[in-house]
Amino acid sequence: FDERPFKDSPGAPFGPDGTALQLSNVWQSASFRVSLPRLMGSAFLPFSGALLQALSLLPQHTQQAVHHHLPELLLPLSAAVAPDLIVVDAIQATHKGGEISGQPVELGLLIMGTDPIAVDLVCAAAYGVPEEEMAFVHSSGAPAGAPKSVADVKLIGTISLDELRKRGGRVQRMDPNPEKYPLPKKISVVRSEKSRLASCAGSLTEALAVIERAGFDLSKSRQVALVLGAVDDIPAGTTEKSTVVFLGDTARGETAGYDRVVRLTGRNVAVSQILMDLPFLLDIGNFRTDLGLKFQLARAGARLARLIGRSGGTGEAATGPPRTEGGGGAAAQ
């Protein structure tokens, strides 16, 4: 979508600045639209399914800017340019984490429908989500006649509601609240009641899960306090390397005893930014250095492949698949 224009859409929701959000022109102009989400865990919502995929209709920079309004935007976004068909891949879903950190779980399901609310209510049953956690589908943005619970959805197929819920018992859901993440004592998370999961809080939980799954040992961290929103009590720093990290523009608090104060700026700090900075701040790794070296090697391999190809040399780089639009031959890919 990002390679093509975005334009205003009738019925599109308004962003925080009061202007209507632009949606993908490709999606709006299509004569038939098929949404193909995968059922996955999420640190921002009970799970990632049909409704959450509507966020991809927005430009990338807009997605990040409005992320903290995610629960309120999903229904009007889905209604603005609704898909004609939704096919959710729940054959092998993911659990024990969010969209990036999740691990495979076999559910053996394809969930198909034409109403994203109905589809997500069925997905919730298959993912083991209690109905009270699906309150966001009952907001004022819900269209008239929209189902209120999975009992209002007519199931057509070979799987009963009881069987859906039984398979949902296989799912182990991650607690999305970062202050409840199992961390060593040297790492503390202090979160304001106003800090929403759809913003920095969910991003932090997802980043912590990715860091651990990548094999970094959090127990080797220096003392670090991670602050979300305006808080009153931050554990005092006790060493000369103690670090306090404020996530987002609204984060603040007393920093007594901390030799190092770091702020990750923005209304919504992206998971990618936290992944780049947090391992370094914890003193357990440096993604920037590690990834930088890999990118440099890949770039050098791409240049070499192009030189071999232009000179008519032999070898895999010259005889492999055509170069992609982004550059680089088989070696780079």
C-alpha cells in the first residue's frame, strides 16, 4: 500500500488533529477486497485478527501517530472501506507473545466471513479470549445490527462453538501489561494509570518478549527503571550505572540516584525503536552494532554480485534470480 497514493475516503474516521484519515487508494478502488489476516497474539489488543488488520489501510507514519487511539479507530476504519471477504489463517496461530514474539500453536482452523466484527468474535472464542475482553467491538463506532457476542454469530461449517472454545484452551496468552512482565529485580517498570496498552506500554511488553526470545539474558542487566506516563515513585538508583528510561513524551518522574537519564521520544514509541535502544541501555547487547555489521556485509555481497553480473562472470550470483527492485542479487537476498 505504501508504494501507491492515499486519499480521503467517505466515512473515514478522524485523527487526533481533527482531520479525516486518508486510506489506501488501491484498497478503495478495488472491485473486490479480500482480507487475509493470521490469528496471532498481541500486546495491544486481546489478539491480532480481522479488525486490527484494518490499521494497514493507513500510511505508515499515520499508523504510528494514531496508535494510542487503536481501540476507538478499529471499527470506523473497518467500516470505511470494509473487505468483501475475510479469511483468517488459524491453522497454525501464534501465542506466548505478540505479533513479533509469538510462537506457533496448532489450531487447525480457517475462519471465513464477510463481517469483521463477527469474524473477530469467532476468533476470540478460538483464541481463548473471555467475552468481557472484547468490549472494544461494542463501541459507538459499531454499525447498527452488529453482533454483540459470539452467540449472535451464525456458524456455518464443521466446527461447533464448543469445539472452538476447546481449541482455544491450547492457547497460552501473554499478559500485555509490562509492569507484570517477569523481570529480574534490577529492572523495574513504573506505569501511570493513564498509560494505555495501545501505546508505549504494549510496545514495551512486545519488545521485552522479543529480546528474551532472541536469547538475551535479562538477569545480566544493569539497574534500569522503565517509566511510562507521569508517575510519583520511581525506585531510587543504587549504582553509578543506574539508568532511568522515559518512554514517550508524557513520561516523567523523580530521578534521584540515577546517573543516566534517557528519553525515547514520541507520543507512541515504536517497538522497533525500543528494540534498537533497550538492549544497549540494559547493557546486555547492542542491536545497532550487531545489525549494522550484518547490513554492511549484505550490502558488500550485493555490490559484489552486481559486479560479477555486469562482467559476465559465472557463479550463483550471476545465474541466480533477477535482481529485486530494492537492489542486490541472490547473494544479498
